[in-house]
Amino acid sequence: MSRKRRDPTISLRLPEGGRADLDARAQAAGKTRNAYIVEAALGVRTSRKRPVPSAEKTMFGLILAHAAGAKMIAALLQSQLDDRVRLQLREYLQHLDDIRTCAMLGLGKDP
């Protein structure tokens, strides 16, 4: 079994407080520390996205599940409503789609 060899690691010494500043900037950009450094130094965009912490995954998963449940209930109600309320419900369903899109993006997935 052949293993792909990685390039040697490059060390970097930062001034005092530099690591915290670097981590804050990388997080604000939605990137890993390494991806942020590579992009800043070489102008090359990396394909890997910042890993989503477990708590965020759980939160976005709950949002997706609740939005799906609410959409299912709204779809069941749609046949029992008059036209005016049906139009309002259609707007509500669009909001649920927007919530789903935001949650998927938060998880780093394509909506």
C-alpha cells in the first residue's frame, strides 16, 4: 500500500499575542489557521473549509430538523385553508427555505 507523502512542515514564529490575533482573523474569515496563512502569503485559495465545531453542527442540525417539521405541518394545513391564508402560508414556507439555506451554509454544505 503506497502512502502519499506530505511536504515538510514550515515553522512560523509569531510575536507575542500573534497566535490569538491570527486565530481570530482566521475564524472571522471562516477558514482554518493554515488556510488563512496560505491565502494571505500566496494568494492561493484553499478548497478546505473551516471545520464546523460539534456544538454548531448540533445547533444547525436542530434548526434543519425543526424547519423540516414546520414545513411538513404547513404543507398539511395548506389544503384546509382559504386563499388569503394560503398566500400567507406560502410566504412562511419561503422563510423556512431561507432558514434551511442558512443552516446548510453554516454546516459548510451546498444548500
